[in-house]
Amino acid sequence: MGTATNTTTASTVTKPDNAVGYIAILMALITGVLHLVAATNAIQFSQLLGILFVLNGLGFLGGAGLYLTNYWRNELFIVAAVYSIVTILALFVFQGWTVEAFYMQGNINPLAVITKAAEAVLAVCAIYLYAAE
């Protein structure tokens, strides 16, 4: 029989130091997953729009994953805030600059409302976390 060796390696996964970090992760996961779900509908209308939804969803999920690693740097909070704000503005660029942007075929689009709310909360959390460090 061989002997068991215990090797310890430095973990690349870290937990947020601040409770706001957990809120930021949750908001990124919500908007990331909902963008992937929305991509299945958007691709029926426009292949380009469907691809943009997939890339945006993966961007949020990838950002949340990166935040949980040792590779995260404080400056990336600014990138996260800007990314969220740009994504919010992108809705209005594609749908128009009125409240009608949150409607689809005459009905309120809950995916648009939830994703934009999550992105706004994420942007506020990212700015807070940047300032807190």
C-alpha cells in the first residue's frame, strides 16, 4: 500500500469580503442567465441580436466567476459598473428611449425589467465595492 500525501495548494477561489459582494454576484447571475434565456427568443428575430444576448449573458457570468478568483483587482469594479450601465443603455438603443423599451408586443416584458433592475443594482454595488477598498 502506498502512503497518502497531503499537498496543499493555494486556492484560486475566494469569497467576497463584503456582503455587498454577494449581492453583486447574485445580480450578475440573474442578468447573465436571463440574457441567455432571452437569446432563445431574440435569435428568432435577429441572429445578430441573439448572439449579442448570448455574449452579454456570458460576460456577466464570466465576470461573476472572475470576481470569485484571486485574479480580481479593485479596478475591475469600475469595469463591472460600466459594463452594466452600457448594457442598460443598449436596451434603449435597440428599443427606443422611452418606457416603451420595456414592452414587447404591447405587454410589459418582465425579462427586460428584471435584467435592467439587476444591472442597475450591480452597477451600484460595483461602485460601492470600488470605493470601499
